[in-house]
Amino acid sequence: MKQLFQLDSKFMQALTTLGDYILLNLLFLIFCAPIVTIGAAKTAMYRAMFELLEDNGALYKKFCKTFFRDFFPAMGMFLLKYVVVALLLWMLMITGANAIPLRKVVLFAQGLFLLGWLMVFSNVFAQISRFKSTFSQYLHNALYIALTHPLKSLLTALMDVAPIALFLLDPGMMALLFPVWMFLYFSVTGNLSAKIWKKPFDYYISSMEGEAEN
């Protein structure tokens, strides 16, 4: 029993990790409060989770530093992503409410385009947290990564939109799961997303370093 509470025991390490997840989740929600800062908060979460995966320290300091450092590119990506999402959802509603020729085909095409758009943006904030680039280059890279890693992109996109989808489809269930959203969901899915993108990003980094040496 005494060994259970030693600082290097697996139990204490698990408690420390859980505490990090809870605090990062709360920090993320606080930084998301103005809404337009969600992109910067997601970027900061990715940076913290990449650091956690690499066993680096100062997670909260790096979260805050990344939030302010990458605020404008992340906010721009967030606005671009959700302005287009809102437009596509509006088009879906208009199509669904009107009797037009081949309505089901049009609805399917619009839904497919929406899914593709979400998949393209599934890696953008992870990119911003790891690489310095231009706005257009982030988009170019995002499209390339989505095409070469479709399953990873799909899984990350689904985790991103799950809270919004649940809120729209079943507000009661959303409220019932409030403690999950409040304390764990965004940090846990942030960790899973970081794990999904770490290997591809490490490969790209090593490729760029090899090209630089040549």
C-alpha cells in the first residue's frame, strides 16, 4: 500500500496524468469563452498534448505561449472553417426543405462536400502548433494530408464535431454529459488527435530536415 503512493508508482503517475487532463480541459474551455478564440485554444491544446506525448514539461506555460503566439493564424483558420460550414449547413437546410429535381443526389453531394471540408480542416490546428508557415501553405498541406490520410482525418473530424452534433440533435444528452465535456472530453480527444498526427508530422519533419541537409 505504501508503494502505491510513491511519486514514481504507476498509480501516482496515472493520477498526475488525470490531473493534467482535467486542468488542460478547464484551461481550454476558459480560453474558448470568446468563441472566436476556439481555433487558438485548439492549437494550444495540440501543442500541450504533443509535449505530453514527448514527456516534456511546462504544459500550461506552453499552452498559454502557443495560444498568444499563434492567435491570428489559428483564428483565421477557425473563421474560414466555420463560415463555410455554416454556409454548407444553410444550403443543406434549403435543399431539404424544397422539392427540387434530384434532391437526394444534391443532398448527398452537399453532405459529402461538408464532410470533406471538415476532414481537410481536421489537421490544420495541429499543423499550426508544430510548424511555422503561411496561411495558404497551411491549407495546401491540410488538403494533402487529408487526401493521404483519409481515415485519420475522418476520425479527427468526427471527434471535433461530436459536441456540436450532439447539442443540435439531443440537447438533453448533451446536458447529461456536462461533467464529461467540462473536465475531460477536449483534453482526451486532444490527446488522441495528437497521437493520430504525431507519426505523420514526425515523418514530415524528418523529410524536411533531410532536404535541408541536401
